[in-house]
Amino acid sequence: MYKLALILLLFPSIVRAEETFLSPLKKNQGIVLNLTKGDSYEILILTEGLAFQYIVTEVGKDYIVVEDVEHIKEIRIPVYRIKNITKVKVLK
């Protein structure tokens, strides 16, 4: 019992999940990827029914991997190259 209490004190992230910059991105999610002038990426997360270019295949702690919808090209993007992540919703 004391070992469990010590682990929880030393590693509080085990108890509560921390929100990170990449948290909005999920595996198998459709996105649009825009390359900006400064060689960084803007990511648009789309709701269902909208056309997307890429599918998120992996979300790491400091990177994401996306694949185009034709399954031809895979891109690994480090977090420092992502300018922003925007969710786009369709108004009814």
C-alpha cells in the first residue's frame, strides 16, 4: 500500500491526464494540412461531412504522423513545426 502511495506522489500525471497541445488530434481523424510561409503547418480538424486531405495515423508526445487519403504519402510532423490546430464546425 505504501509503495502505491509513493508512486502516486512521485508521478501525479498517472492520476490525471494532462492536456497537451496535440490533445485535440485523435487517430483516424480527418484533417486539412496547410503549409505556411515559415515552413510550419496549420491543421484544421473537420467535422463529419467535410472533405479532408489527410488522416491522422499516430499521435505521439511531441509529433504526429499523417497519411494522405490515397495512402501514398506519409508525413511525420514534429510539434515545433505546428503553428496552430483549429476545429471547424458545420453550422446547420
